[in-house]
Amino acid sequence: MPVWNSCPDVTTIAAAIPGPVRAGKQKTTIIQVTNKSTARLRLGLILLAGGLFARGAGADGDAERGKTLAYTCLGCHGIDGYRNAYPSYRVPKLGGQKAAYLTIALQGYSAGMRQHPTMSAQAGSLSDQDIADTATYFASLGGGTVAAGGTSGAALEAAQTCAACHGQNGISLSPSWPTLAGQHEDYLVHALNQYRDGSRKDPVMVPMAATLSDESVLQLAQYFAGLEGLETTEVE
Ligand code: HEC
Ligand code: HEC
């Protein structure tokens, strides 16, 4: 059992945060729960991300309707190894991704948190209900591995910080945070570099990625890509 998973603090607190709660109130919770400084550091990170519960909270959609809507998306997301041209990296896998995160990501393209002309156009063409339905559909495709919380990877020291949110096995601990397990390695590198150069904005990941060297970016991307999890949704 990995050390990280055997420590109950993170999951306990993640579960204890009921939704959009104000930061000050959450802080009180930490102090009551534990006075261990390492745990507090981890919880601080969780709370920092806690604000994200407010965004894209419920992706309570209709998977059947989402499947019909997703037909266009599969022209890129449904072809294993399909590449974005400039820069060249593989189109991210969506099968088994967390529903609330998918909603946040789609809203992010419309809101300018993320820059990608095609995805902004795609996201902009969807209503809130369309987004919820599509997100519910993709999230439902994870298969057994995602549902079971992933398979245990060979724990990588450098990935311990990430595990607080993205899970020891790369399956994220909250519906609002992306699962990284099984994602394309070159897409993960691309995403981390976007946080590092500021072209992708996120209050949690920008400071997190700023601490990484080029070498750690590659090492972490390779590690998470190698774990079992997300899938390419093939066109039926
Ligand atoms: C022309 C190809 C193309 C089409 C069509 C397309 N996408 Fe994408 N999608 C991409 C690329 C490339 C990215 C990565 C962009 C980036 O770097 O932010 C992406 C990213 C995403 C992400 C973010 C994934 C993550 O892990 O953060 C989501 C969610 C997404 N697409 C959903 C959709 C949905 C839903 C549709 C259909 C309505 C769709 N896409 C249609 C190419 C496409
Ligand atoms: C405090 C929680 C937290 C920690 C710790 C954390 N992340 Fe994240 N991560 C997030 C959230 C939230 C997002 C989604 C941000 C957004 O919407 O752009 C994210 C997004 C990502 C993405 C983009 C995924 C995608 O599908 O586009 C990558 C890659 C990533 N994180 C890698 C890491 C790595 C590597 C570490 C450790 C060095 C790490 N994260 C630590 C919360 C966290």
C-alpha cells in the first residue's frame, strides 16, 4: 500500500468539503482535523483547489444525449494517436475523464482560461446542457480500471505532491480535478508547459508547474501516461 494512500487526511478532508465553501471556513476545518504540518501543507493545496468546486460543479447530464452530441468530437478525440498540428501533440483522451473537470475544461475554452482556436469554437457551440450531457457521456466510458480507482503504479517520488489531488494511481480524487492516468504523454508535457508559460491559466496548477524543471515535466508525464486509466473513445 503506497504511503500516500495509507494517510487518511487528504481523502477525509476532500470528502469533508461539501462544495463551494469559503476559504476561511475551510481553514478552520483543517486545524480541527490535524495539527501535523505535512498534512497541513497537503490540505492547503486541496483547499487552494477547493475553489474549483464552485466551477462546473454538477455535470448531471444525460449520457445518451451526450453520446449523440459527441459524434463531432470523435473526429479528433475518437482516433487513437490523432495529433494537433502546431505544436504537435496527441489530442487528449476523454474516455473516463472526470465529468466536472470536463465541464470546467469546456467552459475554460470559452472563457479564455485556455487557448485553442478549434476547441474554443467547439465549446462555444455547446449550450450548458450540451456540455453537461457530453461530459456525463465521456465520464461514463472509463471502464473497470477508472471505476476501481486505477491500478497501483510504481510510486514515483516526484509524483507524491501531485498525488494529493491527482491520486496515487493518477485517478483524481475529486470530480473537478483531471485524471492523468493513461493520458497521452506528449499532451501532458504540453499541458504542463502551458501552465509554465502562462498560456493556460489556473490558480492551482500555474504555481505548481512553475516549480518543475524541464526534466521533471518529462519524467512526470511519462509516469502518469504509463498508468492504466483514460481511454480513447473509438467511433462506433
Ligand atoms: C479538430 C479536432 C477537435 C475536435 C473536433 C474537438 N476537439 Fe476537443 N480537443 C482538441 C485538442 C487538440 C485539444 C487540446 C487543446 C489544448 O491544448 O488545450 C482538445 C481538448 C479538449 C478538452 C480538454 C481535455 C483535457 O484533458 O483538459 C475537452 C474536454 C475537449 N477537447 C472536448 C471536446 C468536445 C466535447 C468536443 C466536441 C463538441 C471536441 N472536444 C471536439 C481537438 C478537438
Ligand atoms: C492541489 C491540487 C493539485 C495538485 C497538488 C496538482 N494538481 Fe494538477 N491539476 C489540478 C487541477 C484543479 C487541474 C485542472 C486545472 C485547469 O482547469 O486547468 C490540474 C490539471 C493538471 C494537468 C492538466 C490535465 C489535462 O487534462 O489537461 C496536468 C498535466 C497536471 N495537473 C499535472 C500535475 C502534476 C504533474 C502535479 C504534481 C507536480 C500536479 N498536477 C499537482 C490540481 C492539482
